[in-house]
Amino acid sequence: MPWSVMYTFSSVAAWLLFRVIRYRRTVVLNNLKLAFPEKSEKERLDVARGFYRNLSDIAVESVKSYRLTKEEARNRISLKDGGCIEDLYAQGRGVMLVMGHFTNFEWTAMCLELWVPHKTFAVYHPIKNERMNAYMVNVRQQFGMTLFKMKETYPFMLNQPEERPLYIFMADQSPHRGKVKYAAPFFHPYTPVHLGVENLAKACDLSVVFLATHRLGRGRYEMRAELLCEDPSTTQPYEITKRHMARLETEIRQSPSSWMWSHKRWKNVSRAREVMLGEESDDGNKKESQK
């Protein structure tokens, strides 16, 4: 099916999702109200409409991914300002690349190996349906990227034989309530965050790079890399986490419709507040006992 027909279908699907099916519309609007209290209701509705167009475009582009050639992939998504990745490779360093569910994150991860010297790896959560899972793995690995299961992350990375690997992580979703250990200021002062990027970067001595993917037009993207931390051993606790969350927030504020607002990102804010206030209380008790 031609791209033009696919995008016509996408436009219709976006309208249906927003107006008729109302797919997670309450979640989307509540998230937007929390993130952008300064915007009017009309402005937030405009962002929501854009989000559903973004979601539909990602869906049809994912369908087309199975027949995407390397040449067409290079024409549709390019890497600009990727010099920091090449510099790190030349220094013999491995890379932890962190990104968000922003624009077409599927194409970003799938096509990155076409543009970088590193061997790329990405964590994924298997789908229960074995046939669908096999299909998704084949599509995502078609240009050379290697996937590894989420539950195998630490042993896979700590025992990695590749000298200069590049790992792709999307660390912008909310951890389970029982696993909330830290909160970073991300649109909200107590946003619970995953610490895997920071912990693994330090454990495996990986430089940390933030990757943003901008939509130039329908089916056309440009990736931009930015060095966040060359040597993780020199950073303070939570510094890397705060850096990449702050950088992602900047991207979202510039193009709010491009992020995945349908996820219940702030469902565990109360638990995150408890954890952070508890840490502050413990620090105060320690200082008092030291006096």
C-alpha cells in the first residue's frame, strides 16, 4: 500500500481514536493538565489531537517497517550531530543511549545501527503471543540491532563480550509502585523514575548519550545525539537520572504532541513523595546524630 494511502488511513484512525473510541482520552487529558497547568483547555485539546495523529502515524509506519529496505530507511530517518557517538567509539568506550517514547521511537531504535559504528543492543519486554513476539523481534532486528529480554538485562550487560557496545534504553515510563526508589523533577517535583540507566552505566562503565528524534514531516525523521556524561564514575548519585529526565522534558515542551501521553506516568506520585520525604527525614536524623 502506498505511503500516501497509509497516512490517509492514519488520519482517519486518529480522528476515530480521539472522537469515537476515545482511547485513553481521560488519561491523556489528565496527564496534559498536570504537565501544562498554564495552558488553556483548548490548547491541551489541540495537543491531545496531535498526540493521536502521532500515535496513528507510528502504528502505520510500524506496519510498513517489515518491508522497509536499508536504503529507504536511511532516506526516512537520518542522524545529525552524531559526532559525540563516533568520538566515544574512537576512544574505545561503550555507550548507554537514553531516549523517550518520542515521535517514532520504534524506527529510532531499529534504524540507529545504520548510522553508528557500534554494535547496538536494546532491551525489550516479550509479548505473550509467541507468533506476534517473533514477528516484532524480526522486524526490530532486521538492520542488525540485537534485542535482549528485560529480565536478563543485568547478566546480559555485565557479561557482554563486545568491546564497545551501544545500548538503547527508553527510561521514561513509571516504575511499579513497589519499585519506586527515587523521584526526579519531570513536569512534577515527585515523578517516580527508573534508575536502570544510571546504575548500569556505572556498573558497565558506559558513557551516557541522549538521543532526540524530530519529525521533519510524515515518515521523515532526524535523530540528534547529545553527550550527557562521558565518565559515570565522576557523577553524584542520581545526577545522570536528573540530567536525562530534564533533557527529555525540554524536548517534550518543544513538541508536546510527540510524546506518549497515554501512559499513566504519574500514577505513583504519592509513593514517590513518601520515598523522597522519607530520605530527607533520614538525612536529617543522620546529621542530627552526627552533631
